[in-house]
Amino acid sequence: MSDGSLTQDEIDALLSGVDGGGGGGSLGGGAAPSPVSAPSGSGINDQEKRSFQSLINGVASTQAQTLSMITGQTVSIRQTVVDVANRDMVLQAIGEEVVSVSMDFSEGAVGEHCFIMNQEMGIKLAGLMNHEPGLTQIDDMALSSLQEAVSQFTGPEVTVFSEKSGVQGLLTNPPEGKFSPKAMVQLPAGDFMRVTYTLDLGDGQTEDLVEIFALPIARQFTGAQGGRPAQQQQQQQQNFGMQGQQQQPMYAQQMGGMQMMGGGQQQMGFPGQYGGGQPGLGAPSVQAVQFPSLQMQGANQEQGNIGLLMDVYMEMTVELGRTRKLIREILGMGEGTIIELDKLAGEPVDILVNHKLIAKGEVVVIDENFGVRVTEIVSPMERMSDMS
């Protein structure tokens, strides 16, 4: 999160003569901006845009359910629009002050990725998450809530992109939010893929949430997906033709044996069945059944199943120490009572997940909050002994 100081890029953006009036469009207020033509020569074709639109449409319902869960309202996504845009197009479509949350892709595929929402939508969404209907400004608590909302919103996307495009091990950086004038919003250079979600946050009013993907990232997702169906179809046709050639002799022999039934049952083609074991016209050809290897498919399925658990919350607890007391001692406690724990001064504290010890650390102070710096990861053997 920014500490309030301006970088040189942000200063240059403020001095670049960005239009300061209105900032209309669905994300801003005031007069509508002058139209900006779509970028040309972006290097992405209609098929890739349709493939990316299909990916987004496939995850939209899950994203709506995620927002409904964290806001307590029935959130719906009325529409998703995918297009290729540039910085000028985005700045003319948003308000003067916006919330931007950066979540760059860091593993599996690497590239810039962020979300933009206007001030009004940020206040409304943060108010619903924190149960503060009277929220009027974007403070640190509201910004932290919006970062969490964007993180939850991105989770289903990462799973779908990994499964549909075949990009394995896809991870993003932690969300980093900023409330700032629109000229200070960090966007990818040149053209990029823009997804505009029209959201209903449960009150019947629509708000727009914009998601930005760097073009190489978008092409990596759509390229892996777009090239697969035609190749699969061609391969299936080839496999079908080979299977037909293999099955044709067996089928012909069987039909040949049945056609001889008119001349007598002893000529069915089954040796020894009739006529004292006299051989027939020929035994049917029997071929061993061949099954495709399931090893790789099982591995991919296992990775996909693990990916579905990445967004599950688990309870993390930091334990300073423990002690045992008699009931009469507990009932006799009052203000000022000192409880001696089983931990020595300076000894690492325990870090537990779902009440199971996984690590040890030392207590630190961050601003006005306590934190823990991990100093040791518990070995699997120690974890097993703890569980037993």
C-alpha cells in the first residue's frame, strides 16, 4: 500500500495534461467524455477475444456468489464486456478519484493485473462488508476490505484459468490497494485487455468494476485454450479412422459367418460346434482392448482438486504459552492477577493452524498492531507426533 509519497511516474502522469473535467462514463460522474477510437494493431484477434470472453463468462456466476457471501447481499453480475483498451480509454471512462487494486500474476504466467472502481462503488462495497451503512469515505479499513473483496473475486478466476487454459501453478501477488486521483492509477503500457463487470450489489443499482489484464497474459490464457479444440478434433478424427480400420476385419468376418446360416447351421464358422468337431469357415478375430494411459490425467485432476481448496479459510492462532490452574484459582482471579505461563522470556511463540502446530516465530510490532515473524517451520515428523 502506498505511504502517500508520489513516485516520478505519478508526478509525470499528473503533469501530462490529463483532462480534469467530468470523467463521465459508467464509472464516473458529469458530462460524457469524447469518444476514443479502439486501439488498432493490438495483435489480438477476434477469436482470442471471444475465447477470453468465454473464460470470463464461465466464472462470472461463481464470482457473484463470492461477493454475495462476503457482503451478505444478493449480488448479481448483469453483464461482462471484454475489449482491448489503452490508458486514454480507461481514464476517460472513470471518475476523478478511484480505488485501484493491483494483483499482478507472479507464477505460472507473469504479467500486470489490476482492478479499478469508482469512489462511490468502493464506499458501498466496503460498507456492506464491514456492516457500516453510514460509511462516507475510503479510509484504511475500507481499503483493506476492498483488497480482500478483490482477492476473493480473483480466486475463482485463477482456478478457471488454470483448468481451461492449461497454465499450471498460476499465482498472484497479494492485493495492493490505493485510493487516488485517476491520473495516478498504474496501468500496463500500450494496449491491454479490459473486462467491465456491471454489478448489482443487491439494491437494484448497477455499478461497474473494471479488471485489467496485460495483453501478453491475456494471450497466454486464450492462446492455450484457443489452439486446443481444433487440434483435439483433428486428433479425434484420426483416432476414429484408425479404430474403424482395426474393427473392420473383425466385423467382416463376423458378418461372413452369419451369412452362411442359410446353407446350414454347421457352417456358422465355429469349429467343433457341429459336425463332430469339423472346422468351420474361420474363427472370429479377437483383439486385445487398448486403454489410454491415465497417469497424466490423474495428475492433472489432482492438481485441479487442490486448486479448488486454495480459497478456503483456515483459523490461524498464535499461542504465547499455556498453564494449568485449579478451579478455585481461576475463580479467585481478579484485575491485576499475574498468570505465569510455561514459556520462557524470549522463547519463540507457537503458530497453529486449526489448532495444529505448524511453525514458530517471534512477536513484532507493526504500527500499532502485534505481528509474528516466522522463524522456524515445524518438520512433518514433529507435526505427526503432535497429531498423535
